[in-house]
Amino acid sequence: MENQKKIILTGDRPTGRLHLGHYVGSLKRRVELQNSGEFDDINILIADDQALTDNADNPGKIRDNIINVVLDYLSVGIDPDKSTICVQSALPALHSLTFYYMNLVTTARVSRNPTVKSEIQMRGFADEGLPVGFFCYPISQAADITAFDATVVPVGEDQLPMIEQTREIVEKFNKTYGDTLVLPKAMIPENETQRRLPGVDGKAKMSKSLGNCIYLSDSPKTVKKQVNGKMFTDPQHLRIEDPGHLEGNVVFTYLDALCRDDHFASYLPDYNNLDEMKEHYKRGGLGDGVCKKFLISVLEEELQPIRESREKWASNIGDVYDILADGIRRAREKTDATLLRVQKSMRIDYFDDRKIVSEWEKLLKQPM
Ligand code: TRP
């Protein structure tokens, strides 16, 4: 379908506070896109129902983290006047759409989705049994995206298979029922280290259970402790004079993702930029302590304003509630309109007007 408008939909599962991985992989970019003025409509979905697909026994955790995630959004600069923040469970059209789309996807296709595959392993569903709801979440995500007529979906790299699956559903729907749904595109960070920031211990991903995260709401003391106490560097770099290695060196991975030339002028004027610092490290003579201290300064410059803003919002939870209630109202209008359009295309809009009465009358007059 031709759609001139540029519409963003993105979202997160409210299973915990958001961390630096979310920030460099997605949140920072969302704020830039929001402030670019290039988009007609920006929507951010707190996917609580999706979070329940693997937390069915713990709805309290999801409930508690909705507020944490909204506070994280607001504190990084998501502006409720420019972006609609909404909650999945309050948007019934998403569930209806999911149910229709389920008929357009085979179980074999979902089984091939690499993100779903690895999550099934990680969550032990391979042995315990796989909840149908969890298996279907990529389809529900297609409903999220299409319900807002999104053209662009800014996400982390691990979400690419979801967007691909959504595109297939859109194509199948439009082919089966006529042009109705908008074909979305994924948008992932250009900088490779930003796409997949490892945990402080060098493990592939930040994860609460591994204790290797730096949360946006962590105190300066905790940030310092994570960097100085846990951050992986180069195990062969025993003495300062030894040549250092950058591969797998988390301090430099984080600097790649976050530092700018002006950080050097402020905190480490011995170098003009990261390349010069890296050269010195590789040559030998630059100690890990100095590198970590610099990284902590870079992190603090980024995190301090976020922390302050979070505290302000956290002392006005009534206002945050109103922001959500307003976002939900706006999102409901958009998603209900899409559901109606979908039902019209499928010719199952029986009760939208009384047109079907005459249709049925005519049908019954025909000889059987
Ligand atoms: N699956 C996403 C995640 O785990 C969250 C999500 C739900 C989402 N619905 C979405 C992301 C729609 C983008 C668009 O992070």
C-alpha cells in the first residue's frame, strides 16, 4: 500500500530496568529520530503481553517493570508530546490482529525464526514444553507493527527476524485480501558495537541473570564497581609496558560505542581521539586503570543527566500515569482504525453497519 507518512513503531518488553545495551542499541537513536522532525508519527509500545509469554507465572514482575521502563524512556529524552508511549495490554486491536495473522503463518516458518529458536533454548522450553503463546509472539509483534501502519521499526539486531516475519505476513495478507497493510522496514544502528553491546564481563549480551549490566538508573558507585570490579580487558596485558590487545577488550568496545573526540579534551587530553589512545594501548605503556577511569568519566557524562531526570519523574508518578493514559487513548484510536480496515478487507466487518442484512436477505432468496 502506498503510504506517504513516515511512521515509527518500536517497543520493549517490560521485564526489567533498561540498561546501557538498550541505550546504545536503540534508545539513543529513538530520541535522535524523535527530535529529527523527520517523522509524522512516533509510537513506543511497552509490550507487557509479549513479556507475559515467558513470564506467565509472574505477572507482578511485568506490572512492576512497566513503570521502570516508562521512567527509563522519559529520562533518556523520549518526549510524550512528540512520541506516543503506550501499553500493549490496553490495546485490544492488537490481539484481534494477532488472531487473524496466525492463519497466515505456518508453524514451520515460526520454528525457523532464529531469535525464537535461541530463546526457546535459553528459557529451557525445549525440555519443559513450549507455551503456544510464546511460540506465537513474533506474530503478535507483526500485529504491533502493522496496527500503527509503521514504515520504520528501529530495533536492535536480534529483532531483524521479527521484522522479516512481519514483512512476510504483510505480503501474504495483502495478496490474500487486497492491499491493506503497510510494509515496514527495520532500522538498526550503523555502528557495529552499538548493535550488540556485550556485558561488562565480555559475555555476548547484558543480562540480569548474569549480573553483567550497567543500568541507566545505576548509581555512580555501582557503575564504578561494574567497570573497575568486573570489566574484562586483556588478560595478557599484565604489566603496563606490555603490548595490549583490543579484541574482546570490553573497555575499548564500550569506548567504541560511546566516546567522542570531545571526551578526550575533557578527561584524557593526552590523546586527540580514540584511535590515538588505541595505538598507545597496542604499543604498550598505557595501563588498564587509566582506560577504565576514562571510560567511567565518559559513562558518567552520559548517565548523570539521565539519572537526574529519572529522579524528577519518579517523584511525580501521577504525571507519568497521565502520560501513559493519554498515550493509550491515542494508540487505541490508531490501532482500532487498523483493525476495522483489516476486517473490512477480510469482509468480516459484519456488525460495523447493517449492510449485511440485505446481503443475507438476498442470499436466502436464492434457490438452495
Ligand atoms: N520483541 C521486542 C524485544 O524483545 C519488543 C517488541 C514488542 C517490539 N513489540 C515490538 C519491538 C514491536 C519492535 C516493534 O525487545
